[in-house]
Amino acid sequence: MQLRLIIVTGLISLGLGFPVLAERRGDVERLISTNQCQQCDLSGANLAEAKLEGADLLGANLQKANLRGANLKGADLSSANLIEADLSGADLRDTKLHGTTLRKANLKDTDLSWSDLYQAFLEEAQFNNANLLNANLNNAKLQGTNFCGATMPDGQKGKC
């Protein structure tokens, strides 16, 4: 873990791997080292393939963040801003997404099984071929959401 932190910190200080503004680097470093970053500004951060299982990202700003292929299994992303974020291929199993804003987010091929998206804002999000088996979509805003080929909470396939 310490070696990973040293490598990540080195890459950040060189401006490699995490193309974020200087004021956001501290938030990225904190997330990577502690797996916690409530109310952080991680907008535009490159967290592709990041290992963030069980992370506490309550209320974090991840607008336009690259989380492609990230492991967020069991994470708390409640009230987070993920507008236009790329979560394609991410592992979001058993993730808490209460009131999370995912407008225009890319969730293609994402595993959201057993996740809780209660009152989430999912307008115009792309869930193509995603796995939503046993996910909670109660009171979620779904206008314009694309579920083409997705496995829906009841096991049915989404219409294309």
C-alpha cells in the first residue's frame, strides 16, 4: 500500500497519470491513500482502473471524471455529482448511490447488481449492457435513460 502511495504521489507531482488541476491533487492523493474523500473535488480526475472498493465518496464532485474499469464495489457515492462521468466497465456492485446525480453518465457494461440507486438522477445516462440485477431504482429519475441490452433489476433485458 505504501509503495502504491509513493508511486501515485510521484506521478501526481510530475503531472502524469492524473491530469487534474493543482488544487485537486490533494483530494486525489487523499482518496488513493485513505479510500475516503467526502465532499472532495475530483471533477475531471483520471481514476481509470482505480482500486476504490468500499471507498467513502459521499457528496464528492466527480463530474466528467474518468472511472472507466474502476473497482468501486461497496462504495458510498450517495449525493455525489457524476454528471457526464465515464464509468463504463466499472464494478459498482452493492454500491450506495442515494440521490446521486448521474445525468449523461456512461455506464455501459457496468455491474450495478445489488446497488441502491434510490432517488438517483439518471436522466440521459447510458446503461447499455449494464447489469442492474436486484438493483434498487425506486424513485429514480429515468427520463431519456438508455437501458438497451441491460439486465434490469427483475432479470429482464432492457429494450433497444
